[in-house]
Amino acid sequence: MFLIYCPHCEEQREEDEFHASGQAHLARPADPDACSDKEWGEFLYFRKNPRGLHRELWQHTAGCRKYFNIARDTVTYEIHGSYKVGETYEPTFQSHTSEQPGSEQRDFKHHGSEQPSDDTAS
Amino acid sequence: MNNLRTGQFTQRNRLPAGGRINRDEEITFRYNNQYYRGFKGDTLASALIANGVSVVGRSFKYSRPRGIMCAGVEEPNAIMQVGSTEATQTPNVRATEQPLFQGLVSSAVNGWPSVNVDAMSVVGKLGGDVMGPGFYYKTFMYPASMWETYEKFIRKAAGLGRCSTRIDPDRYDHMNHHVDVLVVGAGPAGLMAALAAAGTGARVMLADEQTEVGGSLLFSTQELNGKPGLDWVATACDALDNNANVIRLAHATVTGYHDHNFLTISERRTHHLGDSAPAGQTRERLHKVRAGVVILATGAHERPLVFANNDLPGCMVCSAVSHYIRRYAVVPGGSLVVMTANDSGYQCAFDWFDVGREVTAIVDTRAVAGSDVVEGAKSRGITVIPASAVVEVKGSKRVKRAVVYAISEKGNFVKGDARELDCDTVATSGGWSPAVHLSCHTGSRPVWRDDIIGFVPGATHENRFEVGSVAGEHDLSDALKHAAKIGCQAANKALDAQHANSVAIPQCDAVNSAAPMAIFHIPHPKAPSRAPKQFVDMQNDVTASGIQMSTREGFESIEHVKRYTAMGFGTDQGKTGNVNGMAIVANTLNQTIAETGTTVFRPNYRPVTFGAVAGAHVKELFDPKRFSAMHRWHLDNGAKFETVGQWMRPWYFPRDGENMHDAVNRECLATRNDVGILDASTLGKIDIQGKDTREFLGRVYTNAWAKLAPGRCRYGLMCGEDGMVMDDGVTSCLADNHFLMTTTTGGAANVLNWLEIYHQTEWPEMDVYFNSVTDHWATLSIAGPKSASLLKELCTDIDLSEDSFKFMDWRSGNVAGVPARVYRISFTGEHSFEINVAAHYGLHVWKALFEHGVKYNLTPYGTESMHVLRAEKGFLIVGQDTDGSVTPEDLNHGWAVSYNKPYSFIGKRGMRREDCLRPNRKQLVALATKEPDVVLPEGAQAVRNPRQSIPMTMVGHITSSYYSANLGRSIAMGLIRDGINRMGESVYFPLADGRTIEATIVGTDWFAE
């Protein structure tokens, strides 16, 4: 059961108050109609599953109802930081497991032409 | 009960004095249909021992008789069904953990028809040699269709306890805590750490699972400050109890160590008082603790040694023997042989001797023992046989003799000749396994230490320390010093302070001990596969040869061995057997235990009842019910209810003697011919304001919103990014920057989240605000040709004429004297008014409508009639007629999609994908059965040709199906491949009952010309 810092309420609160909403930094393409079916399919369905640092979108559903991002280690479940949507966060800690290539903030326009990367390899 | 045999009222193994029991309070209890007596302070196990009960169960697989082996949570054999009534049955209770109370009723969970005459033992004895590991997997695998038959017999033979079939009469609850330091275990190290932590002013919680605190001091002879150890325990408890910052829990097991230092503690509050909790008390409480720092002082479990027939009743671990003698004043037998690989095993022989019973010999696997214990044996005249081992015990239902051989220095083979010693009890000690379980729960792996011959907790990212035996500190003096230091350090860490340690550390005498020997599996003159069974895990009947066989079969990872043999499953979770099993795997594979590693323990440390897990979250507190403002009227008028989400909605309103079919037919006819009224309050309502609301609606709905004027409403379809229909509803323009969105009853919460996530993550620059107002409004929908006449009687300030108040308009005014918003929207196709008033006026307006409505035959209808009425008009229900793979075009709702909006609305790109544009998709159509009285079952699969061979090619299915009294026939809707282009064609529905129903594809509006 996580203890999560809500950057809007500026408090550590119990996981019960929050709802996980999947991978963070999934920007909706600026011009959806210009996307190929493949690109749109990637935006819709392909998600990262990294071993190590992961960025996730959470909502403080039973609190301020704001969405925000957390940087969480998927191995140790440590949360290294919470930050508001639109902000960036660079971890300054020594992670138990390193951040994987490809788990940086996702820029759809660059990603679109690539094959879905296998983020599970460690 | 008449069939109860006369109990033995003599406690023949009870000592005349001593023990921490209250001899003034005698207790009568029942075990396997016989009455026995014990004392307050006994456990069920100690009371059975007092009465000379040896056999307390039959083993899981081989049905061998089993006796009490341990004295605590780790007990693998004495597993009981407890409960005097059906409602209070509790399965799989460790007799060693169950305090005795007046009237306790218990029975062994295993063994049928009785533990002494067990029908299964024949199978066990005959089948014993062929029932190796994986026996059930190998034997009952084929044919797969027979598994359900096999399973019944296997489960019966397995003989685990049974659950009550009645509702639990007790109450349970949860409690949350936030503490600076949580100390797990109130043995000497835990108490010391708690005292030190509390000394800094930190908020401390100390939890211990036993009925009494003290841990090892409850049975050890070691003195603290020159007095019995328990004197210091009492002083320590007083100090803690007098500190307002300390919470001390007894009979409270920390069962789970979860992420971010969140721990769950299962407190058994009344299990020492009776079957059921006294009035006004909760039986169990689950404490949920968020701790700054956790100190594990969970101690260690003594390992038995593995030898032939080591499961025979009378085989115990050494510390348990001391425990029973010193704490409960019962002696588990008449004559004792001890086998030990360390000094600590000697103590039980001394205790046994000191109460006047015979110690046949102490068999030490080592050549040299510590000087203190050698002196202790010498002064009592107890024979010590060094460098030897009990390789086998003999007996049928109780140990009769121990077979002793000399063994090699490393303990891997026997030497010389056998020596048989008469005895009825064999106590063994292979060393102490730190109780590392909780340390593993968040992913940390235990680390093997050769010096203490055991696993200790590994490194962790949590704020966690360990003190005492769990950290491998088996020397009391060292453990106390370290615990005091860690207690203070932990508090300082939690408080971010630098307090100095202020507590006094009790003094104890140094012990002159010799090194223990790393021996787990005692050699036998025969190979393990030919020797009598040598048990590693008693509860799962896992033997040494079984483990060796599984490694031969290729299961070399300890995790695989565990799953193949079932070692470490069961209520004891391998507390006594796991390390021995790992040692045997390591030895077979010729590697070290450190290389072999350990399995990972997961929550819970001991079984937790469902009652404790549920707490007060039962019935309405688990799944709350939501009621509309008119619910009382619905109840008074005999409504049958349907649950929609958490809402209780009227389903239909039967009159005298009516069944559902009759009631629905009457309600539908009344609505089409006169006027019907529906409580539509449950529809989700979201109030949306802000200057960008219009643009926002245009992005989340598929249709256009730019020109919707105040006073007008519009139906909207909401899709996901994949282009599939997600929700629908009518949104009205209240003012230029103010809209009210309605959603489906079940979709309200999801839609609000959906709006919020897009606003906050994609379009944060938009000026728009959302507020859920579902519960703020009561919605009364009157429909039918007489609805305007009825409303006119109650509403004078709105012009209800068709020319002025058009379809899809809304007006504000007063209805029955209260402010209302009235909408000309319809879900029945009839002339309708949806009256919205503040929720607390709802019942008033509803009643007022009925006062005036009698002359119009105003008829209340429920969700069933609502479904029929909307289906007659072909109105769809999202979630019933759609399933997440349906686009607006598939629903023939292209009219509700505005492809030319400037912003690429949610769903637009998705519904333009190649697959969404292809022909031959399933489309929503209506289906008219050839025989009008036949109602198709919902979910029935359609085929074009019913004479094709099986498996047939299915072309769709029925989504909604009813009998329509208005039309005098059945009506149905379904998703049929290419249905919109195939009007007039027939499809067939082959049903499971052998019938095939033919139906014609028709348009969805049954009233259309």
C-alpha cells in the first residue's frame, strides 16, 4: 500500500485516496487525422512495462481530483517523486534499478516510426 | 450430546505445581467428542498434552498419525476445527495458539472416521511408496474431464478444515495507526528496543502474537539482573504501559509487511474468551499501521532434525518441551531422548529431569558440547552420547524406542552398531531459523549465514531494522545491548533527531557454549528412499527422499522444488521444515545452502480470518445502496427493485396478483395510451461551466455543440479514442457558458473522470469546470399522450403548448409550487416531460403528480417497461446494445457524428481506422421473429443458414429482447453482420434447447410506417 505525495495537496496520503491511470506523458497527437493507422494504434494500445523507473499518471480521486505524475521504481515500488502535469522531474537519487532507455518522456512524433520497443529486457 | 464418551478427568501429565496457569479456574472442553479438563492459561495443545492425548491428527497424504510437535505458530500437526455451533466454526486452528476457554469444542481436521482408526491409513501404508512428489499431478492428470470427479475424493482425503455455512455472528473492525516506530515481537529484544525507542519520546507500537509477552523468556531459565527473566518483562511492560506514546498489543500478529512501511496486524481480541465475542466487542481487529521505522524482533523457530519416522507422535522440538513444562506445567511424556546439534537442546532434558521424569539420554551430534551444558548434564547424572544421532524411532502411534548410531564428523554417514533406547518422547534441535518472513514481504531476499546456520533478513530499501534472534543474535546479552542501540537509532531516524539512549540494559550471565553443528538430515544405514520415511514438512507430507526425487526429476530451483513437492505450503508455511528442505536440495545438488537460496515468503505470516480482512465492510458498508428521493413511495407502492450500479431502481410495480409480464404489459400500455411516470433520478448529471464549455463538449462528443442555444438540449454520443461508443446522454444549454450533461446511470463516474483527465492532461488551457450533481436533482419523467394535460395542472408559468415548448427544449418554472427545470425530451418516443427539481422536493412533486394523475390513469413504471418502451422506438442502451466494439456508424447513428468539426474530436481518428470502415461489420438492427409470440433470448447467436454443419458461422447476436404489449408481438434488437444492408432477410437462431428461431431483419423503430 503506497504512501503517495500529492503535489497539489502537498501532503503524503494513503493509496486508498488515489487511482492509477497508467503510463504518464502519453501526449495525444496534435493532429490525429494525420496519423497513420499504425501510429494511431501505437498511441492507443502500446504501453511501456519497464523494469526500474517508470512514470505513471495518478488521480487524487478521493481528494483534490487532480491528475499528477509519479516516478516509481517498478522493482522496489519506491516512489522517487511526484510532480504536476506539465512539469518535468529528473531523479537525483541513486536508483536501485536504473532507468531504462526508452522510459524517457515519450514524444509521439519521434516514436511513431519506430518499432514498439521491448522495455521489459533488463 | 448422547454419544459423547465419558471424558478422562485426570490430567495425568500435569505437574502438581508451577506453570503460568491458573489452577483455581478449571476448564472443561471437548476434543473429538470427548470431554477433558484443563486450566485457564492453557492452550488447547497444552491441555491435550496434560490429558495424555498423543495423536492429534492424521497426515495429509499418507494418513500417518501425528502428534503435537511445537508450542507456537509454527506447529504443523495439531490443526483443529474449533467451534461449538455451526455459525462459529473456525477451520485450521493451531491447537498451540488456541487459548483454552470454558466449553471449547474442537476436533482434529484430519482423520476420518477418527484419528485413531483412520480408513485412509490403509491407502497411506499401501500407497506410501508410490505416492511420491507430484503424485496427484502425475496420477490424476488424464483424462482432464475426470478431474472434477477426482477432485472430490482428493479434497475429502486431504481433510482440511471446513468453513461455517452460516453467517458469522461476530463483528470485526479495522483501525488505522501512524507511528514513528513499530516493534514486531515482544521477546527480550523487542521489549528492549521498544523501551529504547519510547525513551526518546517517539510514538511506539509494540505487537506480540502470544497471549503473554516475553518471547523466549517465557520458557528459558536465563536470569536478568539476578532475577527471573519474567520479572524484567513485567517491569518493562509497566514502563511501556505507563507511557502515553506507546501502544502495546497482545495476541496481535503482524501478518503482512507491505510497501512503504505499511503493516497489517491481526489482533485476536476475544479468542481466549469463547467461541463468539462477548456482546459489544469485536472478535478480531485488523490494525493498519504506517510506520516511520520498523524493528523486526520476530525471534526464531527451532528446527527439528530429519530422521526416520520423525513424524511419530512423541517427536517434538526441544524448546517446545521446555515450553510445555515451564509455561504450562505439563510434561509431554514419561521418558525422554534428546537429540541436538547445539547447546540449547540440552535445556529441555534438564527441565524434564528437574520435574522428576526420566531422561534416557542426550544424543549430541557433535563430539564436543559447551562446558555449561556438560556440567548441567553431569550434575543431574544424565547420560550424554556424543558424536551420535537418533537415526530412527520405532512405535506405532507413539514413540517406543530410539535407534542411535555413531555418526561421522560431518554427519553424513553412520558408523558402528545400532543402540536402541527405550523412550516415549524424542526431542530434537537442529538449530534456530530466524523468523525472516516479514522481511521478505516487500521483496528482500534472506541471506544465509554459516556462523549461525540460518537465513537472516537481507538488505532492504524500507526503513527497517532487526534485533534479537531474527538478526542471528542468539546470545541474550548481546541481543539486549544491540536492541537498545537500534531502538534509539530507529526513533531518531523516524523523528530526525539525535536523542541519546536513556534506558538501562539488564545484565545477564555470560554463557559458555560450544559451536553448533550444521546438520539437518540425519543419515540412516539405508538410503533415504529405502529407509522409513524421513519427514521434512509434516503438514504436506514432504519427505527427504521426495525432495531428492524431485531434484532427480530436474526440479533444481528451490522455488520449483517447493511447488512440485508442496513443501512450505499449508498453514505453517514451512516454518519448521523449509531450511531442512533447502539443505537437502543443496546436498543433493552438491552445492551450498547459500547457493541454493530460499523461497520467498509472502503475506500472510499466519492465517488471517476473512472476518478480520473484511472488518466492518460487510453488507451495506461493503456495497452501499443508493436510493432516489422517491424511494419511500416506491417501497410503499410495492415496487420490485433492480440494482443498477449501486442504485436501487424500481423494476416494475406489480398490482394484486400480477406477475412481472402482466405488470410490464399494463405499464407499457398505460404509458402509450395515457401517461406513465418513471423515476429517472439515477441518470448521471454533470454540471459544466466555463467559457470554453461549448468547445470542450465538441471535443468529447461526436456531434456539434457550437450553435446549441440556451433553452435547447441535444443528444450526444461519446466515444473512446478507439472510435467505439462509450456513453450517451442529453446535454442541455442552461446559459451560454453553463451546460448540464446527463450520462448513463452506470457510466456517471467514468464519464466525470474522462472529462477531467482530458481537461487536466490534454487541454489544461481550457476554461471549464465540472461538478457531479447526480444526487442534487430528482428527475421525474412523465410520458404519454396525456402528459401535457397532467403537467398543466401543476405548472402554470411555462407555456406547455407544442408550438412554444418544442421537442428538445427545456424551460425553467414552478411545478407543484417548487422551482423546476422541465425538459421536453423522451426515452419512450411519447410526448414526454422530464421534471427536474431539487432532490428534497422530489417526493413532494411525485406525490402531487399522483394527486392530479388518477384521472389520467397515471401509472408508475420501472426499468423493465422503460426498456420495452425504448426498444419499441429503437432507442439503444449503451452497454446493453453496445459492447465496446461498436462505432456510431455500426449503430446507424452516423447522424450524431459531425465529421467536419475543426477539432479532431475524441473518437474521430479511431472510427476512421481501416477496420472501422470495412464493409460487413456487425450493425444494430431490429429482428422480428416469424412467430410473433416467440421471444428470442438475449445473447442468442445468429446464423444465416441453420442447416450448415457445426461449428456454424455466426453472424451476430441478440442484444435486447422483449415482448411488446403495444405491438402485440415480440421485439428484439441485435448486432448482425452487414445488417443495415440486409433489411428483410432472414437470420436463424439455433438455441441450446434444440429449437431454431427464424427472424427477419427490420428497422429499429417498430412504430415507423
